Amino acid sequence: MRLAAPRQGREPQSAAPRHAIATPDGNASAAAAHTARGRRYAGGTAASGAMVDERSYLAFDYGPRRVGVAGGNTVTRTATPSTTVAAQGAARFAAIARLVDEWRPDALVVGIPRHPDGAPDENTERAERFARQLQGRFRLPVHRVDERYSTVEAQSLGAADVDAAAAAVILEQFMREQR
């Protein structure tokens, strides 16, 4: 199963799913026909198949200088590092707006840093503020995830873009917790 590339531009809400899912033979349109309002039905129709919740997410590993971004979905339950936004202020949110417009996620996920004992650290409130700003700007649900050790895990995997890889770790953790 593979995901198609994100669409350019906005489409009506009643259009096909944001990221079409291809069947094993590569037929994305056939798979899209089996999808209705964010739900994919195994076996072809709502009446004949089991319902699988299909949601897409963008996740963020917030840092004062850089924000790692990853995308993923509940069908494959995997996350893919996307990019790191190194801009500040309005330019940072303009770059994120382009990613939200391109990927059109159902929700956003933000990693909230904490000390190993669970106590807030110097960036906890900044990440919480970033999460509130995302929710206010994009009017999407924003889920918060304890991101302790996400950067360490990304580094241990040998990631070229550690910030984006840490965002992928955060998103995969979120999806595991949703089971």
C-alpha cells in the first residue's frame, strides 16, 4: 500500500480523500471510491467491509529556532519526516501554512518537552503556546504528546534531518497511544 503525493491547491470538502490510497495494483481511484468521509472500508463498501478509520496528521517537534515536521496517517500507522522550518515569527507560520495547505491534515500533533521526571522544562510553555497558535490559526484539532527522548531516538536512528525525524517519532508515538 502506498500513498499518493499531496494535492496542490484546495478542493471542496466533498472531494476524494486528502491523500488517496492506492490498491496493491496502484489504482488510487478505485481505492478512493471505497472511502467516505475519512473512513476506508475494507472489502469495498460500507455494508460489506470492516470500517478502518482513515486520518492524516502533521506533527511538529517545536524548538525556538527550528520546528521539525512529519506527516502520517492511521491507515499505515507510520510517520514520515517531511522538513524542518527554520524561519521565525510570521515567516515560520507562513511556511507551516503552506504545509497544512499542501497536506490538508485532519489534525495536528505537537510534541511537548518535559524533564525525565515529567516536570516542565524551559521549553514546555513555549511548545504549549505554539500548539495554541496552531489551533487558532488553522482551526484544526491539536493533540499534545509527551516528547521526552524523541530527539535522542531520532539521533540514534542516524537521521539526516533530526528535527523532522523527531517529529516522526512524536507522531508514531501519538498513533500508538490512539489504539
